[in-house]
Amino acid sequence: MSREMICINCPMGCRLTVDDTDKSNIKVQGNTCPRGVTYAVNEITSPKRMVTGSVKVDGGTIPMVSVKTREAIPKGLIFDSLELLKTVTLKAPVHIGDVVVADIGGCGVDFIATKNVEAV
Amino acid sequence: MRNINLVIVGGGPAGLAAAKAAYDAGERDILILEREAELGGILNQCIHNGFGLHTFKEELTGPEYAARYITEVINRNICYKLNATVIDVSNSKVVTYVSAEDGLVQLQAKAIILACGCRERPRGAINIAGMRGAGVFSAGTAQKLVNIDGYLPGKEVVILGSGDIGLIMARRMTFEGAHVSAVVELMPYSSGLNRNIVQCLNDFDIPLYFSHTVVDIKGKDRVEGVVIAQVDEKLQPIKSTERLIPCDTLLLSVGLLPENELAKNAEVQLSNTTGGAVVDENLMTNVDGVFECGNVLHVHDLVDFVSAESENAGKCAVDYINGIAPCRDKTVISCTNGVRYCVPTVLNRDEHYAPQSFKMRVANVFKKVELAVLADGVKIYGRKRPVVAPGEMENITLTAEQMQTLKQAKTVEITLIKGEVK
């Protein structure tokens, strides 16, 4: 199958035409530099995204604390990971780096806090 | 009235970096005034990642980036006041603030750094016709409601403006369970980063309509829908293309304006192009001892650039406090041929020759151009760029030698030399 893609490596934003009929030999056109090929192949074989969000905190100076995935997770897990966040309520104090949800959907990546919330 | 050497208005990224640099330059009598209940400014609500690649060589979220600088400020025991709103800055450098704790306080400062950021353009600034039902928010307000307060301001959303905040909010609203039916952009291009179009819209099949705008808002008590229309090349809506999109919420991401009400009180001269102050390479305004940095000066793309600029302002403010006399003889930098503005706006014709960075924006999308600096009409610096766009701030750094040539020149010009123009 042939598809269109915008490379997100730099401001050029090259419009790529990607042919992935043969998964072991993905053909990329429209790129200006080699990074376009790497981007396209990763997008097709294992697209990943960082997910950020916020969860409730009890007994803290503010009602919510921001969180992120420690690293990018498979794109297909985005909405499942967000559902997990809704089930969590933390207790203040919370510190940057504290694990909020461990091993999201078995992918090995944790949600961690990105803000310090002191207890009142 | 209490005397104080350096007052910094604003405890966001600009104020924090300025305070840190001023301390490191030897100043100890510093006070940061912050109107919110915590330091960090707008970074606190920017919970997405992508901050700090330049400064820390890693991708942080907004709150993490803020925390790094807050730690620096706290480790240095720099004084700050929270919930303290500055209501006036005078030409003679008297700062007036109010807080529930202190009441109304006046401080006589030796130097002031205005680091109070920018504001979003509201509905009134773009004159959208229609009803006045609830459900019209600026994107940043919605961001605060969702990320800080934990409220979802709507379920069926249309976003006007495809700047980065609009794009980020399209993804955030989707993440939080809302449905974003469209992002509508007046221009034929987005001022947001391509990576945000991919990550925030394409990933979730959110349509982006270029050359479209919102012409009417329906709904008496609550927004019930917006009418969008295509615009012609003069950006005028085309009647026959109007169509109704049902929604309960309209988010506006239609630009940011530096917040210079305090600067105006202090009789600071403002630039018509940036909305910020006219500053020299020391980031000092026309009022001796009053400095500006960060988004109050000009709207930046990346917080990393705000931090770097503000550290420079902090250092220069300390030089001023220590008695280095301001230079009176200035050259205005002229921006031509598609360069919209440059910061610094003026150059001191002094004999201080140090490497200097210049930040600028272009007025349109141009391909295959050379960004050039001319001293008395002669090119002293050129940088080829495959593409320049209004949404991407250009940054060039000149050497001490080039600065010497520039400072001795009668005219200084920053221009675009165009090859093939699209």
C-alpha cells in the first residue's frame, strides 16, 4: 500500500510517499535527507508516542498533578493508558519522578509524575 | 519606601532565568514578584513534553522545565513573593504591588526586569459575530481548566487557529474524552510545528481546514454550533461556502500579544511589530534601568530561547546596577525584504564588542533564501535557509569582530536575499 506522510524531524516538513507493500523493503520518496527514511520506516513498523496527562491528588496544595510516560509507548496503547490514569488518585506529597502507574498495559513503561505537589 | 536593587516582575520562565543570572553576576538584593500562587508561570499548565531540548538536552514537560529553574532560584535563596500583583511601574522605577498578605506596597528599584509574558488574543480582538452563549474559551484558558483544575470545558469542540496551543489542545481535549470535529485556520498554512500537526491532529483524524474561518457562533445560553466559511486570497469569507458545524465549545488559538500595560505606565517605547519594547542588545528599554525579556518582549517559539534571552537580561541589569553607564548613541536596525522584526531593535554605538545573537521573524513563507546582515550596505554575515516561515523564529549569532563592524556602521540592515521565491 502507498501512503502519504509528513516527516516531523525538522521544519522542512517533507511530504513523503511511502510504499510498504513489502514490509521488509519499505520504499520512501519525497524525503530531502536520510532521516526521512528512518522516520517513515519507524512510523510504519512500530509507531510510538509520548503520552502526558494529569491525575487527582488528595491533600495537596493543588488538586491535580501532571504525569508523563517515562518514554514513548506504542501508539495503540494511548487510549488504554489514559483510561488507567482516570482510576488513579494520589496522596500528597508527590514528587517529580514518582511512579503513578507501573508497566502500562504490559509494555514496560511507567507513568511518572512531572510536578512536585506538597501536602497541606 | 523600601529600596531594592533589582525587582523582577513575573516568576515564569523569563523571570526565573533572569533572577538566576543576576544572582550569578553577583547581585544579592533581588525580589521576584509573581501574581499566581506558585512560581513557573504558564509552564505549569503546559503538561505536554517537548521543552528543554536546547537547554537541558532532553525533552521535558512544562512543569519539569519550570521545576529545574525553580530549584536554581530556591538554592540561591533568591527572594520571591507569590500572590503579589504588580499594578504599576513608574518612569522613576517605583514598583507598586498588591497582595493579600502585604496590602499595597511600593518599592524603589535601581533596576527592573519586566518578565510578565504575553496574553492570548480574545474573541473581541478578532470580532467574531454571533451569539454570546457560554462555551467560547481561549485555548490557554481551556488548557488551565483541564490540566490544572481538572475540568473538561466541553464535549464537542471546534478550534479556531492552528498555532501550537490550538494543536496541543486538540490532542488534550481528545485525550480527556471530548470530540474535536475541526481545527479551522484562516491562513493557507499553519503557524504551528509540523510535528504537532502530525502528533496532535493526524494521529486522531482531526480535520484541519486551511483558508477557513469562523463567521458565526450559534446558541443563546450555550454554544450550539459555529458557522465556518472558506476565505478568498484577501482573507474575506466566501458566502457560498458557509456551513454549520454543531458543537458546544469553541476554542480560540488566534495569537499571543506581549503584555505591556506596565511598560506603558513606565513610558517604555513599544514596537508596533512585536508589541514589546524597543530594546538594545542589553535588552534595556529607552527607560534607563528598565529591561524586558521573554514573551513580554516578543513571542518566542521555545521556552529554551526565553531562558537564554532572560539570563542575558539578568546579567545586563546587574551591569547597570553596578554603574556601567547606558550608551546614548544608537543605531536602529532596519528589517527589509520580508524580515518582519529583529530583537534587539537598536544597537548601541559603543565599544563593547561581544558575540551577539539576533532573533527575527519573517513575514511570509519563503524557500531558498539567505538571511543576511548588512553594515553600510555590505554583507557581513549570510546564512542560507532552505525554508523560512513566520511560525519559526530565526536565530543568528555574530562574532565579536562582526559586532565591531556593525557597531561602527552608519546603517545596519537585516534582510532576505531571495533566490527562488514561492
